[in-house]
Amino acid sequence: MLGASGLAIACMPWLWCAERLGWSQRPIHLLQTFLAVPVAFVAGVVFLWFGRSESAGRGWRPFAWVVVVASGLWLAFLAYVLFGADFRWMDQK
């Protein structure tokens, strides 16, 4: 969970540098959107599900909730854009 959420956050300055230097942003977007965010979501859910009775992991629970909610919202938005958004208005012929 820490690695995937760290990678998703590390992609932000990487994108800024790529934009400033004129590099291709496609691999960064693909890595963040289709690898780091889903892995962070699954890892956060697994941590919250299996770490219920463990008292030593109580300090990580709020962080796991933030990761699950933020990545879940991002995945819901991604699913809406990929499957439900109507882009017909962009066809200007």
C-alpha cells in the first residue's frame, strides 16, 4: 500500500517535469492510472479487511482509509469516463 500510493504521488512531480521538458507523458499516465492507483486501492482494502483485530496497526488505519477513499474515487471517475461519458459533442464536422 505504501509503495503503490507513494508511486502514485511520485508521478505528480514526474508529470510536471515531463511537461516542462517536453517528454512524453503517456507512460507516466498509464503507470499512475492503470497500475499504481488500482494496486493502492486493493492493498488498502486488504489492509483494512485483514488488519481489524491487530492493535499494532491502528495508526495506519486512517492512512489506509484515505488511500482507499481517494483511489476509489479516482477509479470511479475513470470508469465513468471510459464507459459512461458522452463525447459526441466533440465531433465537429
